[in-house]
Amino acid sequence: MRQCMATAEVPSGPLLLAILAGQGRVSDGELVDVPETARCELGLWHGDEHAAFVWDWEHKPTDALWARWTPDGTMRFESLTHCEAEGGADGDACTLYRDHSRDHSWNVVDPEMESLRRRVLAENAGLLAWLTRKRE
Ligand SMILES: [Zn+2]
Ligand SMILES: [Zn+2]
């Protein structure tokens, strides 16, 4: 399943307030990690609002702060518990939140990363053939 392509600007003031409301303080060093834009991490054609991870709580490792936004760009912040379902080819834990819509993260493919992967493979087909050829 392909990843939703929605992006949105993250309003830094409201995000900072949401972080402070959750953990009481935030250091200047940590603020470097605050994202300026959010990219929806759900699978395409999800029914809920778009959702992107924005902040790891220092006091509550089972939860994280997520940005949720509607198609008109109205964004709110919500603390959500990790999904943690395991599966996929490598038995990875899902990086989304509990009760998210659509597929778990290991089934969601970023089309940009996928096309990059294909292009790199295509451009280096000769090299790959050389690397994987049978030695005589
Ligand atoms: Zn979305
Ligand atoms: Zn999941």
C-alpha cells in the first residue's frame, strides 16, 4: 500500500504549547527536533484526518505526540499510544499509533523512496550484474 502524500506546515507556536502541556518543559537543544512540516504517515485513502509523528515524550515512552490535520489544513496535536503491532517481512514494530486506519507502517510504502530505489537499481544494473555474477 502506498503512503498518503499529504503534507502540511506545522505551526510552531501551537506545537510548542502542546509539548509544554504534555511534559512541562523543553530545552533549546530539543527544539531542534521540532519539525516544520508534516508528511502524513498513513496508507493512502485513509478515512481519518492525516497524521504525522511530531514528538517523542521524555516522560511517557509508550506514547508520542502526533499532528492530525484535515484536508483544509486545520491542525491539532494529540498524544497517542504506539500501535506496536509486529509484522512485515522483518517483524518490525508498527511505527504508527494504536487504532490507526489502513495498514500498519510496514505495509505502507513511500512512493518517493520506492521510485528512488527503482531508479538506483536501474541506473546501476550493470554494476549489480557484475557484483552478483557467478564467479568462474
Ligand atoms: Zn493522509
Ligand atoms: Zn499499526
